Amino acid sequence: MSTTQSPKLTIFRGFDSPGKFVWSPYVSKLEARLRFDSVSYAVAGGSPRSAPKGKIPYVEIPFGDTAKVESLGDSALIAAALVQRGELRDLNARLSPAERAYDLALRALLEDKLSFYHSWERWTQNYYTMREHVLWPVPWPLRAVVGLIIYRNTVATLHGQGTGRFSAEEIAGFRREIWESFADLVSASRSKALATAAEPAGNHEPFWVLGGPEPTEVDATLFGFVSSTLLSTAGPASQADVKSFPVLVEYARRIQDRYFPDYEELPA
């Protein structure tokens, strides 16, 4: 499902590359959230220095026909603001209170745990690959200086948060446990979808984490993390983890087929 209306907002993704996913899971999460409701948007590069929260992604929304625009940052806050304005549906409105708590807990597992394991792998274990990708517009020798600053800040953050205090083997175990848990969830949802499909053999529709007929908030988040992991060459161990669970790759591929047919195909 592609969006065909005139764009009402612009997503700044850090890279000006229309038709391609980027490495940030939060960018793809936000794009998926918009496309689940067929909300059109334009994409642009942007910079964390220009972002209201100092990070990617952020959006600019025009005020009617005026030249004024409003900037919003943080993927979750952007989606919540658009729901409040009636631009997006509340995907979790149909859930019970317990289901909403479950959805929130699953998102936190990705954003507040797995995200740090990914940062550790990309910035400390594959530093040069990550630096060259993220800082490609920055000329030498400034790129080396900025890269070193980011590295030191990341290491300090990871140590304070706790991830940096674990061994590589321990982090790998934590990371794989999370991916295995999500693979079990979507595998059960896939089986449920096949069991209820009118034509199971020809069913290529997406299946959702909570097993319902429509996506919930965690689906946008999980899609963002799976697609990011499949793309990022700075996270080879994480990529191997995801690829070892074919149902996760299928989950992302089906979402792409339906909602991102205009984008380059995700790696297998």
C-alpha cells in the first residue's frame, strides 16, 4: 500500500534517499506507522542539530496554507500527536487494558533493551563501518574527530545504562533471547492467520504480533527493528540472529509488500 495523496508532512530521516529504508529503526517505525493509515509524507535528510529533540527522526507539519511549520521530534511522540489531531488512528483503541500493557511492554523490550545492544554492536564492535555510514557527508579530518566524540559518548552512555558492563557473550545471549521471543510470537500469529485464511496456500497478507486482524503499535516498532537489522552492515551478529529466524524475515517482507511496494526490497 503506497501513499498517493499530496504530502502533508516531511520526515527527516538523516539520509535523503527516497525509496530506500535507512538504518534507524525509529525512522522505519514512524514510516510504517504512517503507512498503516495511508498518511502521505515526503522525506528529507535533516540533521540532529536541527531536530527539536536533537535526534532523528523528526517531522515538519505545515500550518494550513501559511509558510509556518511545526517541528515534532521522537517517533512515539510524533505518532501520539498525530493520533490526538485525528491524522492517525489509535491502533490500540480496540485492545483491552491488559493487551495495551502487553503491547507497551513489547515495545519497551525493543526500544529500551534491544536498542542498546544494537548501539553497542554498531559503535563499539564495528566502529569504522558505522562511522563511515553515519558520517559520510562529513569531510576529513573532521569525520574522524566527530566519530571519536560519538564513540566516547556512546561508550559512556552504555556504561551508565548498564549494557557496557556486560561481556560480549552476555550481550549476545540477551540479544538473541529477545529475537527468539519475538520469533515465537509472530510464528504463533502466522499459524493463526493461516488457520483462519479463506485460501491459506495463497495468503500473503501480513500477520501481526498480537495475532489480531490489524496492526497495533508494537508492529510498527518490530518492523522498524527487523528492517534496520537486515540493512545494517555494522551489526553482522544481530543480522545473523534475525536471519536465523525466517519467520521474522517473512513478517517484515509481508509488511513491506503491502505497505512499502515503492521501496527497495529488504535483504533476505
